[in-house]
Amino acid sequence: EWHGTVFEEEIGGLSGLDLLDEGEYMRTFVGVYEGERGSRRVQLRTPVDESPGEDFGEAVVRVAQNWRKAASQPNIVEVIDWGTDPRPWVLVTEIRTSLETSLLALSIGTGLRTVSETAVSLRNAGLYNTTHGNLQPRHVNVLDSDPIALVDDWGLERAVASHDENEFLTPYTAPEQIDPSLDGSNET
């Protein structure tokens, strides 16, 4: 079983990794990263699949590169680093306040601002030819500071699920993603 010490040994500056979450496709660790910008809390994300294969590592690298380009926009979670050894991984800034758990506690003003900032992040990411492809409440983080909304997981979970050869569907999946003959471009 993969645990934090395996990554700590391979990735310089990373320490204190503890398992935060293990979902169907992704395993998330939290820890501390000592880098050029000092010490900060981070999340390391890696697939649950124990033997994803070489082509999968390339897919994770592509996702991380696109995500980092889009993250120049302040409402997108920052990608710090990524790699394929000892297995594919992406290191991002730590965020723990998803819209999934805080939605009902938001004031109307904060809710509207969260929606607005989320839309801005999606629009700006499109300038870098990056789409989210899996936007849902757990990928929108609500903060007590500016910016108030940070959008997370820019294709990582989808890349892992696609590699697993399962059709990746969520309650938020657009119909044209399931059936390409449905051209939604006229309505969007």
C-alpha cells in the first residue's frame, strides 16, 4: 500500500504527509512543502490504482501542465509540482473548505460572489485551452479572504477515471460529453 513516506523519500522538500482522503479514483495526502516560497501546507494527489502504467503518467503530466497554465488566474488552485516517480502525482496548495460542505452556510452575497468568481476562473482557463470537465461543488473551495472562490481539480480525476476505462459520469456531466451527436455549442 502506498503511504506518504514513499513520496517524502522521492520528492525533495516534502514532509509530514498524512492521508486525508481516499476516493474511488484519487488518494489525497496533506503535508508540508519547503520550497522557493518558504514552508506551506500542501496536498499531494495520486491515483488509487496501484499500477496505472506509463501512458497514464503522461496523462497526469499533461493535466498538471495545463492546470498550472490556467492557475495564473487567482481563482484557481495553484499547482506547485508534479511527477511520475514513484508513481504519478500532483502537488497543489492545501484547501479544505469545499462548497460541498459549506453551501448551506453561505450568505446570499457570498454565494453570488462564489458563483461569479468560479465563472471567471472557467472563462480565463479557456484562454489557455483548458477546460474543467468535472465541475461540481466539491471542486469549488470557499475562503474567508480574497479571492473568495478557488476552483480545484482541473482534469486530474477525469484523467484517472478515463484511464480506468470507466465512463466518467457525474450529476453535472453535460449531455454532449456523453453523446457527441448532441451539439450543445448553440446553447452555450
